[in-house]
Amino acid sequence: MANRLEGKVAVVTGGDQGIGRAIVERLAAEGADMALCFRSNKAGADEVVALVQKLGRVTSEKLLKASALSMRPSVSWAASISW
């Protein structure tokens, strides 16, 4: 795939499984660096991070365990990361 998203950072909520995971994989494959949030599946989130890193993309140093009510702080946190 072309690196259409090179130099971009994507924040994905629910990136540890299902549709969210598929979105993370696709965006990383297209060149985006990733920050992702998860609610309860830490093992799944760790797997996704390993996959993103295998694709040569950067992920945030820490994953953010989040609920739907805490997404505003999550986005602020992701924006503050030095990529």
C-alpha cells in the first residue's frame, strides 16, 4: 500500500479488537503513526501495538485504558505525545 498517511497520527478508540483493530491495521499500513485506546482487552491492545511496530509505524509509548466518557482527555493525551 502507498504511504498516503505518512506524517499523520491517528487516534483510534477501541483499537484492541474488531472493527477498531481493523482500522488501526489499515491506517498503519497506509503510513499513519498510531495512538489507540482500549477499554478492557489489554492483551489485544498489546498485540495490535506489536503489529503496528512490525509495520514500521510508531505507537504511543503507553496505551490508554479509556471509557467513552473519558475520550476528551484521551485525545488531549495523544496530541501531547512527541512523535
